[in-house]
Amino acid sequence: MLKRRENLQDLAEEISSEILSENKDTPRVEFLSSGLTLLNLALSGKGAEGGWARGRIINIVGDGSSGKTMLAIELAAQCFFYIKNVNSKIFKQPKTVKIVYNNVESVMDFPLEEMYGKEFVEGVEWVRTPTIEGFGRDYGRRVIGLKPGEFLLYIVDSYDSFTSEAGMERFEEAAKKDKSQDGTYGVEKAKYGSASFFNNICGMMDGKDATLVIISQVRENIGVTFGKKYTRSGGKALDFYTHQVVWLAEIEKLKKTFKGKTMSYGIRTKAKVERNKTAKPFREADLTILFDYGVDEIGTNITWLFGPEVKKILWEDKEYSRNDFITYIEENGLEKKLAEKVEDEWLNIEKNITTPRKRKF
């Protein structure tokens, strides 16, 4: 009997050791690539393996034409084409990829077929739920029904465009009677978000391979004398329940002149990570976005390494113009090598600004 007890104790200790070892090797969070090494680093402190927090709630905030939608679509494309090949230690390998784009604003004029292919456009489920309650039910139903081996990316564009069901009823009634309408739509929306949706959906998402991306518009914080000049709708819920919040602002329009006519072909936009539960906050990245191409990984990396106004680039003892260097990188398949250089430089900077202090615990 004593020997049997010892065997059982040995078995229990072995199982406990295996569980502890497994938990030690399992990361707390994994990431979905943004398609931009520099943005991945700003978001997660990792390059090729970094990006947006997987299985979490993300908020992308910006003014008009700052690149919010393009970043969201690029994330969707990265997941659509590559997520099945990503080895996860948290989630079961996805056999089914579900990408839902809730186009609340009913505006999507990008040449998506040319940029990402017909397969992608037809593979994404494009929906529109005009009310915030309708969105909550739609997303909640999808999360509840999500099974192991199923991946869900749900994008809302934009949160500001939601009305409330009560607000819609008031509007329809006022239109029928041709009378003015009263109501506090923003209050109703904020109340639903904080008192019903976010506090419940976080529990439902726990353990599910579901990522929610909410796009928000910048609003002027009227009457503020101390604090931030700009804000976004959604109340405190978007501050409390999100894992990553990125604010975008246009730096400049990229222009070309042909036959005496100058036109914009893209933008440089600054991405500032205002809130981050997965890595160090307040990291910034200047991104290049081209209107007919999408996010520009090579262009962004070149700008960060050599500067936005660089005329000549020295690479492996040979000099190139910016355009010639881009062509050289693409034709020789050196995109990964360029990205690794960006990651090495970034991590080197992070290492050298780390406070050299003895650990407290």
C-alpha cells in the first residue's frame, strides 16, 4: 500500500510538473500581423511575430483620411491569407477563418479587388448593422457559436456611425410626422456599450479565437481647458475594455507631378499607441499608405531607416535612389531582410533606453 501511494504521489508530481512547464511556455497573448513591421513593433515589441493583440478588443482612432480603414483591411487580408499557417500555443489551429466587416458607414470605395484580389473580397462577410444593439447581438451570437478551430475577426467601421434603436425609432417617427425630434443618442449608445455590451462580451470572448476591431472617429473635446483636445465617442468603455488603442494623424500627403499636374497618391500617417496592455505604451510609428496599393511595408521601413526626405540610399556598399532601391528590394526578394534590419534597430534602441535597475522581486 505504501509503495502504491508513493507511485501515485510521483505521478501527481509528474503531472503537476508538466502543467507548470506547459503554462510557462504558453504566452499570455499572441498577435495578428498588421502587415507593417514598424507598426508590429510599436504595438507589441515584436516584428515578424508581433502586431495586433489576438483574441482581444482593439480600437483604431483617427480623423478623416488618416488610414484607419486601410489598416483594418490590411489586418483582414493578413488573417485571410496567412492565419491558417500561424502556429499558435493558445488557440487550436484554425480550419475555418471567418472575417466580418461591419461597414456601418456604408462607404467602401477602395479598389479592393485590385489591391487584395477577388478571393479576399468574396471571402469577407460584409454586413451593416445601423444600431449599436444590432451590432452587439450580431457579434455576441458569432462569439457564442465560435468553436475550437474556428477563427473570427470582426471589424466595426465605424463606432461613431451607430445609432440606438430608440434613436432610430424617434427619427422614423419624426420623419413620418414631419416634426423635430428630441433625444440623447450619444448617451444611449455609451450606456449600452458600458452597461451591457463590453462587460458581457469580454467574458464571452475568453478562450475564444475572436478578435474585435473598433474604428473610431476623432472628435474635438469642446470646452476642455485642461487635458486632451480631441476625444472619440463610446464613453469610458473603450478606454477600459480595450487592449490596444492606436491614434492616427496624417503627417503629409504624398504627391507626384506629371505633365505639370500634381496629384496625391498616398499619405504618411503617424500611429501613436496610446493604450497598450501587451507591450510598452506610447510607442509611435510613421506609416506610408498608398491609395491604390494599401499599407506600404517597404516604403515605411525605408522612411524609418533612412528618413522621409532621403535622396540616396547606401545599401551593402552600393548607392540607390529611393525608387530604385524599392525596385531592387522587390526584384531580389529582400523584403524580409529589410524588415529584419528595422526590427534589429528598433530593439537596439529599446535596449539602450531601458532603465538599468536591480530587480525588486
